[in-house]
Amino acid sequence: MTNAALDPEVTPEVVARHGLTPEEFIRIKKILGREPNFTELGIFSVMWSEHCSYKNSRRELKKFPTTGPNILVKAGEENAGVVDIGDGWAVAFKIESHNHPSAIEPFQGAATGVGGIIRDIFTMGARPEFCLNSLRFGPITHSVGRDSVEPTNESRLRGASPYQLNSKVQIATNRRLFTGVVSGIAHYGNCIGVPTIGGEIYFDESFEGNPLVNVFCLGVLRHKQLARGAARGVGNPVFYVGAETGRDGLAGASFASRALTDESREDRPAVQVGDPFKEKLLLEACLELLATDAVAGIQDMGAAGLTCSTCETASRGGSGVEVDLAKIPKREPGMTPYEILLSESQERMLIIAKRGKESIVRDIFAKWDVPCAEIGRVTDDGMMRVRNNGRVSAEIPAKPLAEEAPIYEREARKLTADDTDFPKEISGLSAQFAVDALKRLLADPTIASKNWVYRQYDHTVRTGAVVRPGSDAAVFYIREANKILAATTDCNSLYCALDPREGGRIAVAEAARNLTCSGARPLAVTDNLNFGNPYKPENFWQLREAVEGIAEACRAFGAPVVGGNVSLYNESPAGVVDPTPTVAMVGLIDEEKHIT
């Protein structure tokens, strides 16, 4: 039983503010056998958020093909998928979103998105080699031939909130978001020394107020270097390594699990603050440690921070974990257990060391000048137990917390042509109209040159980029493995808005074509599903259809899905974004002469 005399009272209003339904609260009480205290309620709120639990999408994700002869780590097993590329070498890769944070603080939102996906890769024991991205923004220029557009009550999806298409204020906001996101990606990637070598950028009014920022990273490792995020070995010490814990990013997982509103700017504390130089030190220290025999398990502190890393490692290992918050390095005084556990401060890792190897851990992190503290141990009771100066602040069964969030199948309603205001038919086009249309297309920022963006990314760092950004796919030479890889990110949101199943198929096919045109054969896929509020039947139908389309195409191309991300609630007062199931595909180039 916990001692929580100083915690705020848990009332129905408090439960609702944490994004939990009355039915979910009843389920929590059944798991605990009692009422949760305030700290435990916060823990459940982040772990059972859509961002962490995928409670509204998990049923759909099971439709993806996830097995294949080259798959070493399947989707959902670890922080990233791992695929064999031959001769004892493998690649770990994944794509993640940072949409909501980037809408509030574009620079830090995008920067920490890069940092988070890089940590997912080196947590697997792989050295990050390169990044890609897939970005969506509202229009950054006025419509061609007009200086302004009158306010409209129509959106692509009828019934969406009214907004002013291409208004001067909105265009200025879109430009601020665009430049901030690009600067954030460039800052973090350039400083940590992981090149950004490709990607895609689209501008469309459906992304007004809710940009999409999807970041992909790939790393290389030997099979024997593969690390796991499991807490095994009763009595093994638990180490906290990396930056001190602060109040930034507090409950960021819950923030990412609701729609953006006019009041969302007040959620700035939920946006993390990144330091790429600290992460560079953390990366090198972790890879050096993983090269020893001192590590039993390792986990990134990403979404839900210390909460997620402790309960997930315990659940994967079939064990328990006990930690003492008083031993955690803190950046701010007076932090409560609730704040420490739900903080999403960046550049932090949890390491399960082998008992008797503690000095190896301390020496390596001291060498790299990275904070390191032994904060707990692995237990055999299956509990996530959190103490603060000896007093129990939270005590929760780890497996139900990490793996038994309620799973829902939402109502779906098929959209018809009458639900959108796309042109129903096109007729009577003159030759002059076609010429004018071509000129407008070439002037559109989505089609025009992206050199302004590429110039900000140092794609030459690590000297592995074989082709310049802007090619069909990124091509990278892995010197230590003597392998050439190609990777691409693709999706046409307009196709998906018209027909999400066909749009999902087309995204996979486009990725496969881009790899083939670069001389590569497809290996596997990681996807980022960007959709609106799943409680709205038309949004859930779009998600379900897109997943089935991607699954069909992946089977056709023999490219299993090895991981990814689901980002829902992508809507703002301007309306819901067009469905955007971004597909990142990786391929292997067998012959250098095939590169084009």
C-alpha cells in the first residue's frame, strides 16, 4: 500500500483531466485492488494514452505483415525493427512523429523529434547512420494569380471548422512553422553528427494549424551487438544515465493524445527541450558500454519518460523493477514524484547492468562526462515500485500497466464523394488552360526546388551519402559493413483523402519504385500513420482503410512492416488533416553499378 498523504485527491474531475474514462478508472482500481493515488493515476494516464498504448489502433496494426526471412526483430518487440543485410550485419530503423510539439514550438518540437528517433536506434546497439523526414505544412504562399482569398466555410471534409484559406496571418504562421521545423531538424542532426540525406515536403491547406513532422533514422550493427530493452536478472542494478530530469515535456504523451485547440499554446511545458551535444556524449557512452558484457538491458526514456522505461523493461523481462526517485539527478528543486515520473526531459536512458559490473558502467559514463546514478534494482515480484526517500510513491503491476491497456474498435463510417469538395468532374480544358496549369504547378512550393531546405542539412557528415538530397531515394554507403543501402519516405495525402485504401497502396508502391529507380531491392517498411480523432467515425474509417491498403501492398512487394508510429488527433480549429500514412522503405543495393 502506498503512502500518499500529500497527493491531491483523486476525484472524477481529476480522472477526466487525465484523459481517462470512468470505465478505464474502474479497470485501474481492479488491477490495483484499491483506489490509485494521484501519482499512480498520472502513471496510468500516460501509459494508457493513445500515444503509448495505441488503444484505438492496435487492432488495425495486427493486419500488417510482420515476418520474413530477414527479420531479426519484429514490429512491437523493441524500440525499432531490425533486418538482416548479410555477412553478420543488420540495420535497425524506425519512423516517429512529433506533430503536436512542432505545432506549439516548431524548433524544439522538431529537434527533439530527431533526438528521440536517434535514441531509439542506438538503444538497439546500432550506430545511427542517417535520417530522413516527411513534413507537411499549410500553404506558405498565396494562390497563384491572387493576392488574397476570401474567408470560406468550406473545408475538404464538410462539417469541419471554418478557417480563412491563405489569409496573410495564416501564411505567416505557416512560414514560421516551416522555417522553425526545418531549423530544428538541421540543428539537432548537424550537431550530433547524423546526416539528414532525404525526405519529402508537402504544403496544403488541410495542414493549417497542425503540421506533420515525421522523422526516420537508420543505424547499423552486427548481429551479436543487438541489445534488448528487458529487465532480467533478479538483483541486477538499475542505472539512470544522461541529462538531469526537469519539468520540460511533462506528460507529453497525454498532450500528443488529444486534438490541438486554440488553448494548446498553454501546453508549451509539454514540449521537450533538446541538447544534441549531450546526446552525442550519451550515444558514444552507450555504444561503448554495449560493447562490453556489462549490460543486461537498455531502454530509452522517451514518451512517458521514466514511467515507460521502468514498466516496459519489467514487463518484457517478466520481472519487477524498484527505483528510488531521491537518487535521480534533477535539474530543478522541489520536484514531486508525479513530475519526476512523467517528465519527458530528453537525452536520458535506463540501463539494467549485470550485478558485479557496476564499476564498468560508472567508469564509462564518467569518461564521457555523462551523469550516471544507480537508482534501483530488478525484483521478482512483477511490480513497478517507486520510492522517494524510502517512502512508496507508486506500486503497480508492471505487465498490466505496460501491456493491458483497453483496446477499442471505434465506429467507422465510409466517406463518399458528397462528403468532400474535391472536383467531381473535369471537362472542357483548353490548351491554354493546360499551359497555365503547368506554370502554376511548377510554381507551387510542393513541386518547386527544395534546395533551401537541403542546404541547411549537413548531408555530407559521416561521408556516406552517395547521391545528393532530392533524388528518388537516399543512398548511403556503410563502410564498416561494405553495404550500400537506399531509403525513402513517401505518401500522397490527397490520394488518401480521395481513397485511403488506394492511397495506402500507392504510398507503398511509390516507395518501392523510388528504391528500384535507385538500384535497390526493397527489404522492409516502417510506417507513420497520421490521422484525426479516432472517435469520429469518418476518421477511423480512413485509418482502417489505409492500414489495409498498406498491408496488401507490403505483401505484394514482400516487404514486411517492422515497426512504426501512430499519430492520431491531428486536427485543429482549422479542421482535420488529410489522412497521411507515411511509408518509409529500406532497400539493399547489391551492385554499385546499379545506383542511379
